[in-house]
Amino acid sequence: SWVVAFWAVAVWGGVVGVAILLFRRRWAVPVLLASLLSMVITAIHNFLFSNGLEVMGGAGAAFTGLIFLAAVALWYYARRMTARGVLA
């Protein structure tokens, strides 16, 4: 059940983080970071401690990698906009 909780934080944290980013609030940075870290924990569980690679195959792993890159890019963008003073 803890994996489902981390998955929920990853998904809904990303949704809420992007919404906060649209409202130009600096709270987007920690929310997107929590989402990213939760995604990493979920991916570690899925690919190292269970048979996620067998279930999803190579395409699933590639898709997970693309989502990871998007999450990193969103977090980095939010940090940069906070440093520039765009996010209040």
C-alpha cells in the first residue's frame, strides 16, 4: 500500500505543482520536488524490487524515462523562475 501512496503523491503532486506554477507561486518548487522524489521511489520499487520491466517491457521503461525527464524539467524550470523572481 505504501507504493500506491507514493504513486498518488507522484501523480497528484505533479498535477497540483503545475497548477501552482500556472498561478506563479513559489510553492511549485517543493511540490514538484515531492512529486519527482515520489516518482523515483515508485520507479525503484517497480523496476528493482518487482517485475515491472517484465510486465511493461522496454516501451514501458522508455515511457517511464520520458515522464522522469518531464518531471525533472518542470522542477528545474520552477527553480529557475523562482531564482529570477517570476514566482512569488
